Amino acid sequence: MLIATSGSGGGGAQINVHPDEITTIYNQLQAIIAELESSVTPNIQKLGEIDYYQAGKAKPAMEVYAEANEKLMDLYDNYVRASTLVIDVLNTMIETDQAIAEQIIAKLEV
């Protein structure tokens, strides 16, 4: 899809939109999210429940695991957010295409 815009300086600019690339990005994000949901998240929860080190000098160092697990969950949230933004782009593309089609139909008086 090629969109021509008029710049504020009088010149036009073109925006090239490649639907295949956007849908590929979305599909890859969904694959990552699915992997995180099916494999990583359940195992992170299991790791968080293990309390094999009960006392001693290394106890504070073991607290890093909980923080690392939380960071992985943040990663999941970021992928979900990115996926949502891609869907927003796709919806905007659909709405724009519909608006252009309606304008063409109106001009042709069909």
C-alpha cells in the first residue's frame, strides 16, 4: 500500500506500507507469546515456589531468582503490548482502506 501525503512545505511525501511485513511481525509476536504462555510462564511459577535454600549467607543471593522471574513476566507483558499495537496498525489500515474505497465510489457515483 502506498499512501501519498502533502507535506507542510508544499511537497508530497510517500509512505510505503507493506501488509505482509506487518502480518509477519504479528504472527512472530503471537508465536513468542504462545511459547512464553505454554513453556516459560508455568516453569517460572514452579521455580518461584521452590524453597530449597532455607538459611545461610547465600540466602540474599537466592532472592535474585524471584526478581529474574518477575523480569521474564515483564518481557511477556511487553510482547503482549507490542502485539496489541500491531493489531491497532492493522485496524487503522483496514479503516483507511475502507474510507478510500468509499471516496472512490462516491467520486464515480456508483
